[in-house]
Amino acid sequence: MSTKRLTTLAMLIAVYVLLSNLTPIRLIQFKFTLEAFPILVAAFFYGPFDGMLVGLVGSSIYQVLFSSYGITLTTPLWILPHAFSGFLAGFLFFRSEKKDALHLGIISTLSAFSVTLLNTLALYVDSKLYGYYSAQLVFGSLVLKFVSGILLSAVFALILPKLLEQLKKVI
């Protein structure tokens, strides 16, 4: 791995952590944020393993240092969704022959859905393990999360084609 690539990934991880802290809109168990953006950039630019790396390291830093939960038995379950979404986005992007806004939007949406499903699973396991389970708590905002994933993916699909084109000139 080149120094330039490593530096770019480190910057994307830092941006992930910043976006996780600075952009959330919170409603009960729902968090609307732009933290997926650097994961998608890494995945679309470098591939599935780098997308996974940005999601894994960025989410780990956020979970341990900035979430109010610290390290618990379920911390890996909360880190997994963004790592998996980075891998999935990179895998689908590099397997796709088309790289237009529509396909980026579809891939971003699938990535967002994977985060939503895996976060819901993490919340379910966490709530059962720590004794605060409620179906309304775990599943109540699921539709809102899917809708926000679609809307956010549309925004990403509009921004990413131009951004990736510009990054190719610099990186």
C-alpha cells in the first residue's frame, strides 16, 4: 500500500469520525448522519477491503471514544455494520460495469440498508443481553431508517460521480 493511499484512507477515517460526531440528527433510536460518505468514497475509489477498513476503523474509533457506551460485549456488533457496508459497496461497485449516478445510488442504497439491518440486529442483541428489549424500541423506527437511507443515497449518488472524477486527478 502506497503512502498516498494510506494517507487518503487515514483522512477518510478522520472524516468519518468527524461526520459521526458533527452531523447527527437524533430521534430516539434513529440517527441521521453523513458518516457513510467517506466509507463510500473509499469503497468506490479503492475497493471493498479499503471501504471495509474505513468503516471498521472509523466506527471503532467512534464507538470507543465518542459514543456514550464505550467498550461492551456488543461493541463489535455496533462496529460491524459500517465495515460490512464498506465491503459491500466496494464489491458491488467493482462488479458493476456501469458507474453512473443511478448505479451509485442503488449501491449506496443497498449499503445503507445493510447498515440499517445490521444495526437493528445489534440493537436487538444488545437489548436482550442487557434487559431493555422492547419491540417498539428495536423495530419502531425501521421504516424511517429505510426511507432516510434512500434519501441519503440519492444525495450521495448526485455528489459521488463528480467527486470520484476529481479524486482520480489528485490521487
